[in-house]
Amino acid sequence: MKLYYSPGACSLSPHIMLREAGLDFSIVKVDLMNKKTESGDNFLAISPKGQVPTLQLDNNQILTEVTAIIKYIADQKPEKNLIAPTGTMEHYHQIEWLSYISSELHQNFMPLFPIIATPEAYIAILMKKLMLRLTYIDSVLAKFPYITGANFTIADSYLFAVSQWVPRTKLDISELVHLNAYMDMIKQRPSVHDALKAEGLI
């Protein structure tokens, strides 16, 4: 498999998952502004959406979108227990968290980045919304070591990838002690450390 990524983007989530699952894969860095891979290939010819993450399977099929990719990866190695079995409430709660992270965190973070010209008044609204969401997550992490309970799952890979954007904003999460402890703990996982190192983030 081949993962097309941009350093520190949401593609960090499937990158972590590929390492957690122990699958054979390679990574290809993408310049999202120019839609070129690091070797100069036209990224749009590979993934017409022009977005990361994009996962190219060994049979050359293409899969896009974070939640679809990380679920696919988890399903390749059910013995790793990275997602609960389909049909269980645990499974649906994990999917519930993926949806929440995507709609309430991921989408609200994007307009805060300098590449997007966002009006200051709207930025203030987004910052308030994000703090409310992150405070809720902090309250959940006060009860459980991982976001869906006792074990690391696909939801944690996505939550970590998105939450590590906080330092790129003016959000102050210093009082969210459980979230901060969680982020520090997740960083210690070999899969996460290796993914961050491979992307040049540490």
C-alpha cells in the first residue's frame, strides 16, 4: 500500500494506523498547493480530489477520506482490535466518535489556518466552538484512558491527528489537563512516534 500525505495534516491518522496495524506500506509526500508528489508526479492523476489522505492499494485501487481509510486499515488486521466488531454497540460508539471528530473538530479547525482568509469575527466564533468541544473531550478523558474506553482505537488516531493542530492556533488548552495528558501519552506510542518522525514533525 502507498499513503499519500502532507506533514501534520489529517493524513497523520491513517499513517499512525498503518503502523499500528503492522501493514506493509510506503509514504509519498504531496505538495497540496501545487498538487505534485515529492517526485514531481501529478497528484490529481492519482487522486482527482487532490486531497490527502489518499491510500493506493496494492491492486492500484484508490481510497480517500480519513474515516474510510482508517476503518479499512483496521479491518485488515482484526486481531489488533483497532475497531470493535461490526454489530456491537462498541463499534457504533467508535464510529460515533469518528463522526464527531470530523464534524466538530476537523471542520472547525480548517478555517483557522493562515492559508484560508477567514474573517476575524468568524475566527472568534470558531475558537469558542472548538474550546467547547475540546472541553467536552477533556471531560471524557477524565474517565477513560482513551477516547472510546480502555483501549487505543481508530478514533484515537484521528483525535490525536486533529488535536495536534492546537499549537498552530491561539487556542489555550492549558487547563484541559486530561486532554494534555492524553496527547503526551499518545505521543509515546511507537506507531505515533515513528509516524511523526517519518513526517519530519519531531
